[in-house]
Amino acid sequence: MEESRRTVALTIRLDQSRRQAFEEVLPAIAAFKKAFGRDISVDFIAELYAARELDLELPDGPNQAGADATDGLGKRYQIKCRHPSTLNVDLNSFAFEYLVLVNLDDAYMLTGMWSLPVERAKMVFTFREKFRKYQATQERLKREATKVR
């Protein structure tokens, strides 16, 4: 009976192929961190795409609450990265002028980007007490937003 209660741990074995991939990626990870002063993450990759496409500036250090980037006029942008199959987009607040939704594929390539002014976002998002966040479906956000790419 005790055996049936045990959970099976998933293991990753470093076979030759995985060992080679691991060793090859390390210099690229180190170069990325040296160039940007931050670790690679899906969210930061999305921020870099948004900065490139919308000519935005990213902060050198940690993001300010509510804003991931600014434009040349000082307007604040909240950037959210979601896989296209993710149902909802969550927000903690509306402390920005524009919301940018970024979709990436499994190879981290940009598959779509949408921009929504905060006034519009306030009409699209609904506060969910259970989660203590504002939520909207990706489908609705994309319908209401301007497609950037």
C-alpha cells in the first residue's frame, strides 16, 4: 500500500545529446547576462521584442511597479507575454499608459503583438476577487487592441 502512495519523480538524464546542448548554451547565457545585466527569461525576451518593435526603453535595473518600459515621451508600457494557448491575461493594476501583449512560439520567436491604451484596458479587464487581479481573455484583449505585429 505504501508503494502505491509514492509519487514517481521525473528525472532528466544527461545523455550525450543533452550534455552537448547544455555545454553549448552556457557561453550564450553568459554573453546575454553580460550584455543585459539580467538572466534570460521568457518575460524578458518579450520585453526585448516590444522594445524593438515599439522603440521602447527598458530600465537598467528591476522594472518599476506597473511599467516594464517607457517610450521617448515618458509613457509607461506594461508588457505581458503569454503563449497563444493561454486563456487569460492578468494585471495587478493600471499604472501604465499602454498594455502590450506578446505571443511567442515554443522557439521563442515572435508570433504576434498587440497594444491597448490603459483607458481601453480598464473596460476590457474585470477584477477577480478570488485571484485579487484584473483578468481578460486573450481573445477579447486581441479584439480590442491594435495589432502591432
